[in-house]
Amino acid sequence: MALIVQKYGGTSVGSPERIKNVARKVANFQAQGHQVVVVVSAMSGETNRLIALAKEVATQPDPRELDVVVSTGEQVTIGLLCMALHDIGVKAKSYTGGQVRILTDSAHTKARILNIDEAPVKKDLDEGNVVVVAGFQGVDENGNITTLGRGGSDTTGVALAAALKADECQIYTDVDGVYTTDPRIVPEARKLDAITFEEMLELASLGSKVLQIRSVEFAGKYKVKLRVLSSFQEGEGTLITVEEDQKMEQPVISGIAFNRDEAKLTVLGVPDKPGIAYQILGPIADANVDVDMIIQNVGHDGTTDFSFTVSRGDLDKAVKILEGVKDHIGARAISSDKTMAKVSVVGMGMRSHPGVASKMFRTLAEEGINIQMISTSEIKISVAIEEKYLELAVRVLHKAFGLDAAA
Ligand code: ASP
Ligand code: MG
């Protein structure tokens, strides 16, 4: 007998019919002798609808009240799923985040989980119940309702699995696993049977938005066995695991990730002297703007150009900040480009296989794609390119690294 946490996303519970389908899947699992804890998202579109509603009554909804409103989506789903389970003869009990006591900090709309009281859930399971928990929400020490950020139900699932020491955390979604890249761009993309946490983090942070990134960090930290699989199709999905668990010979590259949402800023003609990077990026960080790639060119006349990328939504804010510091640091001008994209090759294998970077650059060169910035980590090489070349770049790299499915 195993203890399994299953998380069902918004599409999987998107209609009464689909909720009944989830109930049948859960009932099947329980009938096989497993204890099942289910975490659900709001029905698809519901969280967006609630946020839009809040924005209709206030230009800037108060974060505490916004959490009160958006957390209701999940509350509806837990009740409906329990009713559907009862209807087919399965004992089930629903819990909001506050009722389980998923204790979080007080950072409304992006709270972090501090502790989960697993005892009541265990007791219910031992009495033969399926326990259904609302994803995405918790409660702070003063009893305020909090939410964990968009996509936060994944994190609820993983955190519960960690607290309950579950045998596996299964994330049911509308895709059947993690792919080598987005199949909408590369039809030859393949589903991966297994991938490491590190690789998944790189793929997730780079835009393969299968799982909330925080849930993957959490799973890696607490060694939760995590599996992504489809609610609509049978299959083993993709196992996300620690490296040691992988027995098979792995290819050098596991996937090609990309992100369209990039913008580049360049501070032109700044003096080439100590402290400049800090004076440029300090105020950017203070404004909570994440900087990704950074490049500094050495000029010959004692000045240099300093470029970096931010997400497109932060561009205007960043430009304003730079305009504010421009004179102080002695820069000539600020320029920006909001049509950038980032493409990355990701794989544990590159730690032991040299030549990945040169192969990547050669492949892009052969297509006449200009690389504007480069950044690397142990298991990833990323380049910033013009957005219009993004799909081409992903396709040729997918092929060059042998990821295309055999015809
Ligand atoms: N319902 C929330 C959202 O749409 C949380 C989740 O689905 O994971 O972001
Ligand atoms: Mg999701």
C-alpha cells in the first residue's frame, strides 16, 4: 500500500464531467489499496475571472482582500470533487488550506509555506477517506488567508507530499509529460521518461511552464518523487528525480527551452571603472526587477556599453530607473529592445561532454542567426537572439542535438 498525493490542474477539473472523471481515477487508485490525498486547482479560467473581477472594483486591489477572493476558486473544486466521490461510494473529506493548516508567511499573493500539520490528514486517511485539499492557498499565523502565487497548487501538492512522506507526488495536467521542447514549435519533440530536478528547474525557469518552479525546488529539497502525467491519457508521464535514480544512459542534452518574454537594455558610454555595474544594477534590484543575462563590452576610449536583459513586463520600469541614474553615472544614453528571446540547451550531460557550446553556436551561425548575449551554467547554455528567429533556432537546435523523434 502506498501513500500518493495527486494534484489535478485547472483543465483536469474544468467541468462537472471532468470532475467526475477525476473522481473515478481517484476511486480506482484507492481501490488498488492506496491512500490518496488529492490537491486541486480552481476550475480552468476561474482564477483569471476572479482577478479580473477584483480589478473591476479597484484599480489596485488590496493584496489581503485579493487573496480572500482568488482562494475561493479552489474551495469550489474541493467541495465538488468530494461530492462526486461520495456519489460513487467513496468516503472523502475536503479541506481548505487554512483547515489543514498549511501555515505560510504573510506575503499575500506570493506566500511561502512554513509548516503543514499532517496529523489530521493522516487520521482521515487511516479511517478510509480520500482527503481533498485546496491548492494554492494557506493561512498565516494570524489566520489571514494567503495564496502561493500563480500555479501554486503544484507547490501545495509537493509540500503535502513532503509533509506526509508520500511515496509519490503525481501532478496531473493536460500534457502527458515533460517534452524535449514545446511540441507546438517542434512537432518532432519527444516526451522524456525521466529528468533530473536540476534539468527540470532550468526547463521550467526558461519557459517550459509545466510545473510551478517553486514546486520543483521544493521537491528537490525534500526529495519528493515527482511525476508529471496526463489526466486524459494513460501513461507513465515523466518522472522528475535525483540524478542517482536514473539508470539509463542519458543523452548529453535533455531539452531546448525558450522564452519570448525578454527585453534588452543597454547603457551606452559609461566610464569603464569600478562600481559601475553596481550603480546600474543596484537600483534595478531595489525595484525588484530580475536581471537575467548581463554583458559588458570593453571600449577603447575609457568608456563601455553595459547591457542586460529583463522580462518584457519590467522593461518600462527598468528604463525609468536607468534614466534616473544616467547622469549620475555619466552614461551617454540608454537604449532598449523589447523584441528579444532566449533559447537554451539544457542537459546534465554537458558537465562531462565538452563541445556543446560550439555545436550550439555553429548551428545558429549556419542559419544566420545572430547571438546577442550568452550565459552559461553547469548544465545550461543560453543565448539571447532576435525574437523573430526564435522558432527557427529552437527547431535547428532540437535537430542538431539529436532530440528529434525517429521518423
Ligand atoms: N488556481 C491558481 C492559478 O490559476 C493556482 C493553480 O492553478 O495552481 O494560478
Ligand atoms: Mg498549473
